[in-house]
Amino acid sequence: MEPIAKKLPRAYFVGYKKGTELANYYRDADVFVFTSKTDTFGLVMIEAMSQGTPVAAFPVPGPIDVIDTGLTGYMDDNLFKAVSKCLELNRDTVRGVSSKWSWDNAWAIFKDNLVGGEGFEPPTLSV
């Protein structure tokens, strides 16, 4: 972490957060920078967008599937460019557009991608 912190002296490294405290960090951020090129989905991007925080990321699977370019964030091979564009986005728009990522919609997308997707219903789970 120390070498990265030296390269990014204006960045805050706050450690592990959860619950309301995590939501507050997402809400208070100017931009959420998703640096992974290999994460297959990145739920953290949706969490950030749900708080109105735009996402800057590389144009790779995961971000391509989640970010609505120009509405909820930007993707670029140069993250500095993506961040700069994100700073111009309207946070209310980011929050509103990201609402499509409800659990019901996420389930529908997942179900539609299953083998035999049409007519498939999940098993009933007893608690």
C-alpha cells in the first residue's frame, strides 16, 4: 500500500468499511475509480452509483456491463481521462440510472443467461 500511497498523495486510503459508513464514503466521493481489469462484475461499482457517485474504469468486461457511458460513468484505457469526464456528470442522473440494478432486475438478467433461461424459476429456499 505504501508505494501506491506515495504515487497518489492526494488520495485517501481509509481501510475496510461496511454498512452505513461504507455508503457514506461512496456518497461523499467525487468519483469511484474501479482499477481492476479482471474482475468479472464489480458489485462495488453499483454500490457507488447507487449513492450518485460516477464510476471511472477501464473498458473491460465488468465495467462494460455495468456502466452507462455518459450517464453513470466513463471508461477509458487512461483512467485520468475517465475520471475527468466523470466529474462533469450529474449525481442525480447517476443515482437514477443505476436504480435499474435492483435485485429483481439482476435476477432477470442472470436468469436470461442460464441454459434454458425461458420459463426457468429459481428453487424455493426455506429459511
